[in-house]
Amino acid sequence: MKKLKVIELFAGVGGFRLGLEKTGFYDVVWSNQWEPGTKAQHASMVYEARFGSKNHSNEDIAEVSTSNIPDADMLVGGFPCQDYSVATTLQNSKGLIGKKGVLWWSIHRILSEKKNKPKYLFFENVDRLLKSPSSQRGRDFAIMLKSLEELGYAVEWRIINAADYGMPQRRRRVFFLGYHKSSSIFKSLKTMDRCQWLYQTGTMAQAFPIEKQAQPINSFVLDGNLISISNNFNKGEKLSPFQNTGVFINGKVFTIKAVPSYHGKRMFLGDVLQNGDVTEDFFLSQQDFPKWQYLKGAKKEIRTAKNGFTYNYSEGGMVFPDALDNASRTIITGEGGKSPSRFKHVVHTPKGLRRLTPIELERLNMFPDNHTKLEGISDTKRAFFMGNALVVGVVNKIGESLNYQIANSLRKA
């Protein structure tokens, strides 16, 4: 089977590309990375340094003409989580407008304008996407599902915590795959028993097995157009109808609460630490130690807001230093820099307490060592990249499973 051609949007420093190309089944033929509101395009610089500048675009995707994007078999990207509400223009009752700058609609535009649509889509987002916004739980995801269906796709999704499958970081993200109606997988999914697909034979179930349970599948029809879904979906309900795994095909949602089933090797925070060669500036100073203790500790105190209003503030304590015999907490974008913080990782080593190095943060996301090392890029910026990145191992497993699914469905066709 020929390698699948891939377009990578919102590429960051190339996590999707690393995970997919490592399988040997995919070839990224065009990529785009643009960081709004900043002059220096650091992530794009790293991407070009690692993968070359050929067929890489560093411009606002909303301004890129679809005609400049080559046809491909698959489109991938980890797009920002935003407000996906929609409205029509007065001049054109069919015109669809999300808020300006909402990047989901850039994906939608490219897919709708492509004559030869990619057969497969592969996206990543924060897990709260399935239950946002708080006023209409699940509305944003419902809008996405419906808009993809109108473009000819069925969708399969799963919330995956990388640590549940032996990876070194507790990072929960939703991954979803789109199958175009012209694909052999769409045809398989149309006839397949939904329960069997979700528990055993689906792309996600093959990549990340789950326990077989006796619970019924929750199913419902996603009816109405995008405007009515945007205005009315799940209004007044406290919970999202979307569980952590499911499929959507021909207007109907099938969803279950999946429980991971994994019995393999596990990686922990202690496994990624660099032995030796960590410079002094990563170690906590005696002077800052009380502040670290305060920020990491439990609190019950009265605080005063800027407007003079006083309120009771409380929060639980953090594990300090971080446990080395468990997967790490989620890396956040503010992980870098010396200043004491509640959320930065601190580890105990023979030389004392210290923060994590850029290489260790890369390892927690399963990137190659020094992937983000480049002249002019600070350690703080490298940490920021990893706070924004995905766990490469998750993409790799889904990529392998998708390739198997394509080959299998083609054999049956």
C-alpha cells in the first residue's frame, strides 16, 4: 500500500508528523504553523529546522487560499479550543459564520472548498471540548459533528489519557477521526454493529483497548441544521450527552463510557530524568524554597480582590516534590522559567530539588531529545512548546491502527 499523503495544520513543532511518519505509512506533503500576535514565529522555526522549509507555510491559515494547499489523503491538526457558535449572515441564509479567528472554520472552509476531499481526518483537542460550553453542554462538539457530516464524513472519537496506556504523562485529550463517505472504512462502519466497533474492531479500540462492559450504548439523533444546534442543543441540561468514546454516522450518535484495558509496560516520571549534566539554574535556590512550599501547599485564607472585596480562598496541597514512581502530571505552557509556581514540576535528585529540563519535558511528550533545541530559542520557550504539544506515542498508535483499518476494509471491499 502506498504511503498516505498528509496535510498538517496548526503544526506546532511537529508532534502529529513525528507520530505518523514514525509508522512508515504516512508522508506529510504540506504543513502550516502560524502563531497569531507574535512577531517571531518560534514554533515554525523549529518545525522548519527539523523537517525542512519545503511545502511548509508560515502564514495565517485563514488567509491561505485552498488552491495553494495540495490534495491529500488525510488532514490532521490540533486546533485551539474556542467558542464554535455559528450564525447566518443576513444577506445569505446559507452563509455560515463562526466568530472571526475561530480556527475550526478554517478547517471547515478548506474541506468544503476541496473538490478532492481528504478521505481521512485526524484531530486533537482538550477533553473539555465534549462538554463545552457550560451553558449548553456538548454544543461545540455537536456543531463539529454536524458540520463534518454535511461535508460527507462519519466521525469516531475517544478521550485518551496517555498514562492509562503506559506512557509517561497523565495528559487527557480528545482524539477524533473522520472517514469520508468515499472511503472503505465509512462503508465498513455503515454496516458494522456499533457495539462491536466501539469495543473491539474500531480504529480507537484497536489502538487503545477498553474493557468489555454490559452497559447499553447511549444513542441519539443529531437533527436540525447548524444554526438550530448552535442555539438549542442540550439547553438546560447539566451533563453532556457525549461520553468519552463514540461514533457518529448518518445523523446518529452512538456513545459509551470507555474504561481503559492495558497490561503492558509503564513509563514513569523517574524514567525520563537526565542523570548528571543538569545545570545549576534548574535547581531550587534556598531563598525561593519557602515560596515553592507555600504555592504547592494547602491553603485556607482570606484574600482581597482589587475592588476591595474580601473572600475565603482554599485549595488542596500538591505532591511536592513530584512522585518519580508514577506518570507525571500534565505539562502546562508555563512550565519553564525559574520563578516559583504551583504547577511546575519539581523532582528530588541526589544533588537536590530541581525543575525539569527541556529534554525531560520532550521525553514526557515522547519527542526525540533536543527536538526543540535551536539557536535563539530559550528554555522557557521550549517548555512552552511542550505545554502546547501532544503525546507523540498516542498519535503513533492511532496512525498504526488507522493504516491497519484501511488495509482491512480494502480487503473486504
